[in-house]
Amino acid sequence: MKTIALVLVASLCAAIGETILSYGMKRIGQPEMLSVGKVLGWLLTVVTNPYVLLGTAFGATFFLLYLTALSRADLSFVMPLTAASFIFAAALARFILSEQISWWRWVGTLVIVLGIAVVSMDGKQRTWQGQKENVSGEKTTVGASKGEAIAAPRGPGASEEKS
């Protein structure tokens, strides 16, 4: 449950960041692609805009929380939950940015909510077992809790038992 809450907070940070970025970019406007100087001037305006900087900070916060969630659970569990940011973003776009959202977009958002519900019903957040190094360089085994049998990851560098 802690991982789900972590991912939901991360997703909210992503949606807030995207909302702030959208607000900032609408204030700046589109670049005029007439000359290199104008494009560079536009880029300077973008990277110094406080809304863009704040939105980027929320995006960085999302990323750090996302990394934490990935250290706790499988990608196939965490990634679908991040789609909650679509729900938050749609609500923020409607109520903060005053965007007119069609019922098609709301139906699509509802489909996303149903998908998140299905993924979150899976009780196993971690299905692999591996080793991690602690600060002193010692390796410890990590994986599913409560003594569940879990499979080792497959891929480059993964060793397989030979029969």
C-alpha cells in the first residue's frame, strides 16, 4: 500500500508540474522560427521563466519518487500506476487552466482509472529477487516479502541454472 501511495503522490507531482509548465509556456508563446537569434532568445525566455522552473522542479520530484517506487516494486506494477497523472492532469487542466475538456477525453480518463484499479488489485508488487549493495558494500537479498517464492530476473547478466 505504501508503494501505491508513493506512486500516486509522484503522479500528482507530475500533473502539477505539467499544469504549471503549460501555464508558463502559454504565457511565453510559440517560438518564431525566423532566425537562430530569435529561437535562442525564446529558449532563454523559457529557461528563465519562473513557471517553467517550478514545473520542472515538480517534474524532478516526480522522477525521484518514481525511482524510489521502482526500488520497491516491479516496473510492470509501478508504470501503469503512474497513469494516474493523466487523471490529475485532466482535472487540473479543467479547474486550474479552465480548459474545455470533451466528454471523449473524460471517457478516456475513466478507462485509465479502470486500468489503474485492475493493476492495483494485484497483491504482488515485486516478483523478482535480486541483490543490492548497502553503503558498506555488503550484498543483501531483496525480493518478495513473507517468504514467497519469486523468480530471478532474466536478461543480460542473469545466470540460469543448468540441469
